Amino acid sequence: MAVKTATGAPAPLPAGAAAAGPATKGFWAWLNRRLPVQEFISSQITGYYAPKNFNIWYFFGSLALVVLALQLVTGIFLTMFYKPGELTSFDSVEYIMREVDFGWLIRYLHSTGASAFFVVVYLHMFRALLYGSYKPPRELLWLFGMLVYLALMAEAFMGYVLPWGNMSFWGAQVIVNLFGTIPWIGPGLVLWIRGDYAIADATVNRFFALHVAAVPLALILLVVLHLVALRQTGSNNPDGIEIKAKLGPDGHPLDGIPFHPYYTVKDFVGVGVFFVLLALIVFFVPTFGGLFLESPNFEPANPLSTPEHIAPVWYFTPYYAILRAVPDQRLGALLLLIAVVSFLFLPWLDRSPVRSMRYKGWMSRTALALFAVSFVMLGYLGLQPAEGVYVLLARVFAVIYFAFFWLMPFYSKLDPVKPVPDRVTYHAH
């Protein structure tokens, strides 16, 4: 209780005494009266309790945010010099590489950053499969994450076309023509996407508009919704235990610690390691042996000269291998679509009573291991010519890929599980 003087006014604090609670004067107090900055920090950062047993798999969510910021910043600088157009796109990229101060660095950061984004996102998704982060009550968190992935695929494809290299041109031909397999509306849809009767000037202009404005806005919105859903349900953990179920006398989870400073410090270490690896690639092997930037893309688009092997960038090749695994284009396009959207149904396909792979049996472990191998092998096969043993292997691994999803209701229910502990555990790894 505040001490009052005889007149009823509050007595002044003794010299040297500090006022308890938030600041009542100064810029910080002025700002917080108009914008809930302190409230946001208290509820979302220092007051957000995360499980104590996070491991290395939990670096990739924060790394994805870092790479998103990197792509936005480098993309803004590239748009200052890039000129979309059938006759100007390739030359403007060459101008950026050769004439703009540090233009080569900005371009390579952006192109390498795209591949780094998918590396981080794929590892982030695998973590969710490993520890059951898609299971209730996190279904919406998973769905928002998958929508981020779909938006990222659209963003990457349109960005890949913009340099207007020869592989960009022919890759756009293949992907855009896939929409023509849609019954009834296909041909009209292809014409609308291209904006012309062929991949040409109108296509580059609309892909540029979508790449720098429309899709990034959707991507940022989905990322925000993903984070809001994460804060609402709380983070999962390697044991798959809900830490909110056991609270201490202070009302905080017994198995939780404040996200800041404990995990922000660790994330800074992860970000540091990531930037060291990124710098090594950007400065020494920016094309990464043709995986990140293919040789035909250093030649201008030429409708009369088809590259020897038309293939998308590595992060699309698993789906490209599935597309080519069947002789019918329409069926291949349908299988490609199913391969992507199957992820959306995981929360309802998994019937296991436990979340984490730590407590699942041999069936689920084998299925996940086979799925990971099939995804990597399909990625490799998508880079190879569609002939002979490569097509046969693509069919085998495509069957394994789809079996992981569509047999899950059966093997996850039959799978013997181990008892889940009441409190989180700590493993040496």
C-alpha cells in the first residue's frame, strides 16, 4: 500500500528507491501506453514456456524465419535492378552479376537462400513426422505449415523462371503445361497462366508481379498464422508430452522454461553455424555442382534449343520423378498432386495412441525410414533421364512414398507402442 501525506497525496519515494512494476515515465512508458510492446514480449517471448527437452531438430523453425528474412531483403535489392521482360530479363541478371556493386553476392545469396529455405523446411517437416507434431491439438498448426510449404513452392517456381535462362524457359513449359491436364478447364487455364499462346513476355511480367508482391504477402500471412497457432497450442517435444498438463505453484509448466533467454541464445548459435555454411557455399560453390543453379540457366532462353535433360531444381525433383514414373501425363499430374496434398491429411491418417517415434513400435519406425529413403531417392531419380532402370526405380520408390501415407491408418493402429512417461525425459542425443 502506498504511504500518503496528511493532504492525502502519495508520499515521494525515498532517495535511491526504485519503483516496482513497469516504468511509468520515459519513452518506454510512452510507447507501451500506445502499443502493447511490453505485453507482447511478456506473453510471447519471456512468458512463453517451451519444453525443457528440445534437441537439435528444434533449430529449424527459427532458421526458417531467418532464411525468409534473408530472401525478402535480398529480393528487394534485386528488384531495384531487375527488368522483367522477354528481351530484358536475362541481360538485367547479367548486369546485376557484372556491373552492380556486390550484385553477384546479392544474387547468389538469393539463389542459394532458396535452396537453403527448402533444406531447412524439409528438415523442419521431418521433425514433425518424427515426433508427431501434427497430431491433436496441433492439426491447424500443421495445416498452416503445409500451406506455407505450398506457397513456398509457388514462390520458388516463379522466381526460378525470372532469370529467363534456357532451363528456366523449358522448366516453365513443363510445369505450366501440367495445368492443361485438368479436365474441361485445363487449356483455358494454361492460356490464362501464360498470358499468351506461349511462354513469353507476358508470362515473365505476371510471374514477376506474383513473385515480388502477391505470393510473399500470402507467405508472410501464413507464417504469422502458423506462429499464432504455435503459441496457442504450445510446442511439441521429443517425448510428445503435453507440458501444460502439469503446472507448478506459479502456474507455469513444471517441464517448461521461458523461451527467452534459454532458447533464443541457442537459436543464435544455430543461426551462426547456418551463416557459416551459407557463406562457404555462396563464396566457393554457389552453383553447388549444378544443383542450385544449372549450367543451361547461364544461357539465355531459346525456344529452338532444348536442354539435354529438362529437370526442375533439386527441391522439386521428388515430385518430378513421380510425374515421370507413369506413361500417361494426366495420371502423372494427378499422382504429383496427391503426393503433395497427402501431407495435409496426416493428422487424421495417424491412428497411433502416442505422438513421438520414441514410443512407437517397429512398424511406424520402418515406415518413416522407408519414406525418408524414398523421398531422397526420388529426388535423385528426378535429376536423371526418364529411361530404363531410372523409371523402374522411380515407380518402386513412388509406391513406397504413397504407402507411407495411405497405409498409415492400418500400421499405426496395429503398431505396438511403449508406455509414455509422465514427465519429459532427457536423452544423450
